[in-house]
Amino acid sequence: MKVLMINGSPHETGCTYTALREVATSLEKQGVESEILWIGKGSIHGCSACGSCKTTGVCIFTEDLVTLIPTLFITRLSRVAECQVS
């Protein structure tokens, strides 16, 4: 199993990171792989219902998501694969 921890703090190695690192250490002791993904400097938006995707086929808020989605997807795929093996 792999746990993806998302750090949304603007401080990459601040208090949130320290807390997540503690969790990661505990998980590792139990044989659980983990990853801390820092998105604090990114600009990730929810849907604003602007309609751009309907007219252009592309969301106006995609720049920072482009770097985040592969990590989320790979983490999810590894979890799905693990469930299928079990």
C-alpha cells in the first residue's frame, strides 16, 4: 500500500511537513510506503462554472493540475494493482 500525503502549506518544510513526516515515519515502521506531495505554491482551483471547458474543451485552471494529476493517478493505480493481487 502507498499513502499519498498532500502538503498544502506555502512553507514546503514547515510545521505541516514536520507533522506529515512523523506520520510517514510511523507508516514506514508498519511497512506502508508513503509520499509527501507539496502543492503549497500551486494554484489549484475548483470549478468556477465559467463554461470555458464547454466552449474550448479545456479547463482554464489546468496549469498546476498538470503536475499533480500524474502523481495522484500513479498512486491510485498502485493501490488498485495491490488490491487486485490480494
